[in-house]
Amino acid sequence: MNDPIKNTSYEITQPPSTRESFTPVSAWPVRLVGDRRPEWADRFPKGARGRYTKIQTPDVLSSIMSLTFRQRDYRRSSQVLILVDLRLDLNWKYILGNGGGCYLSTVAITKIPQQRNAAMAEAHSAVAFQFSITHEGWDVNFDREVLHLVWQSGIRSWKKRLARFKNSIKNGVYPASLQSLWAMVAIIAALHFTGVGVAHKYVNTITNYLPAPTLQWQVVSCTVLGIALWLTVIYFIRYTLKLLFIYKGWMYEERGKGRVISNRTKLWVVMVKALSGASSPLLYSFQGSLPRLPLPSVQETMKRYLRSVRPLLDNEKYTRMEKLSAEFEKGIGVKLQRYLVLKSWWSSNYVSDWWEEYIYLRGRSPLMVNSNFYGIDAILMHPSHVQAARAATLIYACLQYRRLIDRQELEPIMIQGMVPLCSWQYERVFNTTRVPGLETDHLIHYSDSKHIVVYHKGRYFKVLIYSRNRILRPCEIEIQIQQILDDESKSAEGEERLAALTAGERAHWAKTRKEFFFKGINRQSLDLIEKAAFVVALDDVPYEFDEADPSKLDQYGHILLHGKGYDRWFDKSFTLCIGSNGRIGFNAEHSWADAPIMGHMWEFVIGTELGIGYGPDGHTQGMPEFNPPVPTRLQWDITAPCLSAIDTATQVAERLLKDVDLRIYMHTAYGKGFMKQCRISPDAFIQMALQLAYFRDAGKFSLTYEASMTRLFREGRTETVRPCTVESTAWVKSMEDKTKSVGEKVSLLLKACQVHQMGYQDAMCGKGIDRHLFCLYVVSKYLEVDSPFLKEVLSEPWRLSTSQTPHGQTSLMDLHKYPRCISAGGGFGPVADDGYGVSYIIAGEDILFFHITCKISSPETNSSRFARNIEQALADIKTLFIEWKNTQNKVINVRHETKKGSLAHLFWSLLTGLRHDSETTRTPQHIKYPTDRPWLEIQL
């Protein structure tokens, strides 16, 4: 027989000559004939045995024949199983006709493992059990090895279901434990049989409805009453907690030394701690106790909006905007608000579903740069330079994190150890992909996945992560990764740039997917990618960092944000990226969750890696217990029209990434430590620095976006904080005004920070501006009502879009034990064509990172210039406070009125130059801190 692809000959060493030789159980050894022996044939034994099956009907398209090969050095789980099915259009077949039947045989050594990898899952199930009927009788054939694998898979699936069911019960009764149920039943039984209390009466009432008043039925009655009373108490506690979590006054209380907490908040703290229980909560234990996102009134939103745009509009434009808002508030806004009220009552969150659909999934622009974001390694550490070892450890850590989510054993994040954040977004960290559509995309989450997909040098590999009913260990995964790195096979035509389809226009990808990836081998390979737990990209370039050469860190960010435009599968929930020198990062799709969720996972992964460690040679520790499953290549059938579609998407991706100007600025002059000395919120401190830097860069103020979370509410995501306020602009102008004194500048800065902090707290508590306006706009579109006010508001560009990357979400990142384990955070692309995207992380007491992006095509922006302005702004703020300290080095924290003529009054007068002609004196306004806690306090 001939291989039409390789033109390599094979022959059967004992060819049959008579019909009697063709029995269903007959088999003959085969050997390779010819000078050329392909590399892929080395993995099979030279003398293989195949089984020939008789086929009665001439319709051979319905025939299936299996060939099983075994190698002595392979364990049973490594048995190679191959499907031979004419429906797959295989190339090796030998058909003989005799009488009313025909016979099918197949050469044992075949190229199926590399050409039909995507069909292997179907092959296993197809040949595990065969049943055929002929005129000679019936034949049953099964493969014990495959049935064992199917059995183990089913056992694992049922274990997960039982664990989820058990956790669902625990979550449903939290904060109580199941042990408390038996305690309640025991108490009811004791009270009944001793005749104490009213329990005896209710038990007898229940017993009257049972067959007989025997001892057994009395125990049943006690159990029923105990369960009913237990559930009543539990749901009373849960709904009481829900009411307590509605209270947000604790957020507005003073923080720090010398704070005075209101009695209402003190009572609230006592009740929350008393009702939360002593047992450790699971990931979703508090989901049923979280309140719904409150819907603000139109009047409140209009008031906040007008105040936020006042510094951006002149008097004429502001008067016009006041008129538009008043018309909206008294007109169509009333009707739109009624629909939102209904939605807020009906749904668990009136914003999140619309936000996900209309902001993310309906967007038709490319995901790369425009939507996806990236995260960087803890760059001050480099635990291993071995790419395969680092990749294996991180893959293992990610799988451990997924296991915690599946079992709901990941502890929910609690603010101040009492108030839980919504954990809804964790459900889609793994096994999730975004599927393109012509008008809207769809998020698909699979309940489980047993493999990951690895991309290396233009080729895609399926890597099994489970074997022998457990997750593979780092040392075993390293073997798989190294096999991929050592594979010298070439990528198929069009395969290398295939992922450019996910980076380009969404409608184009949807059309291409439907036309070329809807069936056949392309569909099977695409399914393996989309159903993978996540994707790993093994890059052939190093990720470099050098404090003396900032351009290397900038290039690091470019690689993670967009790569080459075709080496990241941008549709997956996240792609784990590994540089050739062992440094790491990730690229994440944005629609399924917000950055803090990925930040939490990233901290866990890096913290787990520190605990696992590496050997002295940089490789993983431990010895593999067995040879792990060999990675298999995904195969593609890419035609000329499909290549043309890939080229179109590649051109779009290249134009987009070449227009990205990215700068990662590492600020080491000071960090959170100095900000805390100034008694200013670090976030407000940095936002004021950004306002000053932008004003110096652009010469004007612009609408500024800062992302805040609403996860204090069920299914909450984000809300917008508007840092450009009347107070912040007043302070920025004072910094450029040489006539202003240091005291005046400090007073204006503190006031601006206070207003900003109040706006941030309002946004977290559901009192934001933009999500409410967005939902009103969506309702207006559904009703086909035109609103000039909403149209103008939602068309305003965010020329400065900012976001803080959270830090310290897990206890694994112990900076005391690992002081250099400081994450550099991550970044995103610019939101406006003529604006900046700025992501920052307060990484430590003395270090900050700023990820700045803009477009090269814009003449108004330059990321390096803006980084220098940020550096100067931070330096100016520090100088401002140092000068303030020098001029007020003997400031007294005057909290009470001081009588004229007293020693304290005289001392204060000498310091501040106050006149003595008043009966009482207070601290001057220009040095009065909004928090009533000066930066420097000296007590008499």
C-alpha cells in the first residue's frame, strides 16, 4: 500500500491469499518497506499487530476498525490507541471483495497521531466498545484500557458533583454548621422527653400526624421540629446579616490613630461579628447575604454629574448643561427611572448584565490593546531561568487555584475582616472563552477541562494535565513542556498566525469562524483550544528587566499587551506567557471579570511558586512517578480563502500594535510609606499627582476615569470615580501659581484629597454617576426614545483613564518573608485616540509602578513625556510637604478652643502670628486638616 502524502511504501509481511485467512480475529505483523522512515514512526514498535474485521455490507463508510499498539517501556496508561474510520478520509486502506461481503484492513504504522489529534477523544469513545451484526452472527469488541479511562473520568466527575453539592449545602446554611443541626435536634429531644418547655407540646402536635406515638416516631418528630427551628434561625441570621451589610456608614468613619467611631458603627461591628459565626466561610458562603446594588434617584445623579463637569465647562456651556439635565430630570428621565426600578427589584444587579453585554460583548473593535489587559512578574525576583521549569510550576499553581475554586475552598476577600466582597466573578477564571458573533459575542464557560493548550513557534499542542486520577506534578509537567520545546516540527501553513483572527475585528472573526472552522478537523482543533482550562504561550524571546535600562521593561509590557499580534489567543479568559529566560506574565480577556480577580489569582500563583521552589539547577524539584501523557499537535486544514482571512486579521493587528506607545515607569523615590506620613489616602495622593501631570502635559483639564469596585453588592463589578473635581483643579492651579503660599497649597491639596476619597467611597456604596446614566441610556434605546442629555453625556471622551491594581489580596505574598516579592502590576491600552491609559500599583513602602499607554499616531500624547511629568509631580508634592514641615515644625494640634492669655495661647501666637485681641483662638483654616489629624503633631 502507498502513502499518497509521503509516498512511502508499506506492506503486509504475510499477505492473505484466501478468504479463510480473513477471520475477525486474524492479525499479521507489518513492517516498513523503503529507505525513508519518517520521524513520527519511531514512537511505534517496528513489529506491530493489527486486527482485521470482516464487513458484510459494501458500504465501508460505516466501518470502524481499531489498531492497538503497545511498547514494553510504556505503562498501561500510555497505550497508544488509533481510530481508523473511512469517514475521516484516511489514506491507508486495503479492500477485498468476495461474494456478498468485503474486507477492510489497515497498516499498523500510520500518521494518524499527528494528523488526527483532534479526533482522538472521539476515537477513544468510538473504539472502547464495538458491536456489529453480520450474516455470520454478532461480534462484541471492547478495549479494557479505554473503558478504565472512561470509568476514572466518570468517578472524577461525580466526585466534583458531590463536592459541589456538599459545598452548596454549607453555603446555604452559613454561618451555621451542619453540626449545629444535630445539636438542635438533641436539645429538642432532651426537652421533649423531660417535658420541659414548649418543645414537648410541638413535638406531640407533630406526632399526631404520624402513624403511631411510639418512641421511634417521637424521635422523628423531634428531628422534624429541630430541622424546622434550625432553618428558621439560620435564615433569620442570614437576612439579618443582609440588612447589616446594607449599612455603609462604617466606610465613612475616620481611620488611623486617634479616630473616633460613632456609636452606630460600634453597634454594627458587634452585631456583624456576633452573627458571622466562628466557622471559616467558603468562597460563596456570603453570596446569599450580600445586598443588591442600590438604585440612586435621578435627582441625586444629576446633582453629582453637574458638580463633576463644572471644572471642565465654561459658564456658557455649564448653563446649557444645567438646562439639559433639568429637562431630562423632569421629562423622560422619570419614565426611564421607572423601568430601572423594576429591573433593580427583579434582577440581582441592575447594572452588571447590561454592562457585560453592551460595553464588552457587543463591541466590534479588536480585543487586543482595546480591551484585554496584562500582568507582569514580580520583577525584582527571578527564581528560575529555565523556561520549561517556570512554565510547569506556574501551570501547576494555576491548577491548584482552579481546584480551590471548584471546591469553593478559596477564602472570600473580607474588608477589615468583616465585610465580604462578591465572589461571583471567580466562576469564570478557567475553562472560559469568548466566542465571536456578527453582532454580539458570547461567553462560554465549561464545567471542567482536563487539558491546556500550549503555543510554541507557530504550533498548538494539547497537553493533558490529569493522569492516574490526579493533577500532574510540576516535575511531570516540565517533561511535557520540554517535549514541546524540543519538538522541531514545522508549523502548518497559516497555523502560526491563526490567533490573529482573535486579535482583529470581531465581525471578521465571526464570519471566518463560521465559514472555515465550523466543521471538520478545524472545528475539532478549535474546540480543544476553546475548551482548554487556559492557554500557555512559550515565547522564543526573553522578557528582560534592568533598572538601568527602562526600555527593556517597556518592551516587556509590549510583549504581554499584544505580543506579535498572533501569538496570544485573545478570546481565552487568560493566556499564561513564559519568556525564553523564565520570566512570566499574562494577557487576560476583560469581559468575564475585572482586573482584581486576575490580580488575586496572580498573587496566589506567585506565592505558591515561592513555596514550591526550584532545585539548584533551576529545574523543578521531585521525581516523576511515571511518564506523563505526551503532548499532541493540533491539526488544521487551512485553505487559500482561510489564509486570506488570516492575513486580513494580521494586518489589522499589526496596525494596532504598531500604534501603541507604552512606558512602564518605576518610581523608587518614595512610596506608600511617605503617603501615610502625610495622612493622605495613597490612591487620592496618586490621583492628584496624575491631575497635576496631565495639566502640565496637555495644558488643560480633561474628563478623568478611575475604576472603583461595587463588589460590596451581589454581582457587582465596577463604578467610575471622577478625580477631576472643582477642588483638584483649584489645587493644580495653585501649584502653578507662584503667589500661593505653601500653607494654601497644602490646604487645597488636602481638601481635594478629601473630596476625591468621598467620591471613591460613594462609588463603592452604589452612589456613582456613570453606571446609572449608562443604564438609563440602555432603557432609552430599548424604548427608542432619544435623549439629547444622555447622548451628549455618554459621548464625552475619557482622555485620562486610570486604574489602581490591588495588592495584598492573599496571605501568600508575605513581604516580610520575601521582601523582593513585589509585583509590578499590569496595564491596558489607551481608551481615547488622543488620551492616556494609566494603570498603577502601590507595590511597597518605597516603590510605585505606572503603566502608561497612548497612541503614537496622536500628536497630543507621548508616554515617555507623561511619565516624566508624573515623576515631577510626585517630586513636587513631596517637596511641598517637606517645606510645610520645615515652616511648621512646631505645629500644635489644637483640637479645642484656647483661652486668651493662657500659656498655650501665647505659644500658639508666637508660632502663627495671631493677634491677641480676640477672646478665643482656633487653628487657622489654611492649616486645618479635613481629617483633623495634621501631618506633623507636637504635643505640649
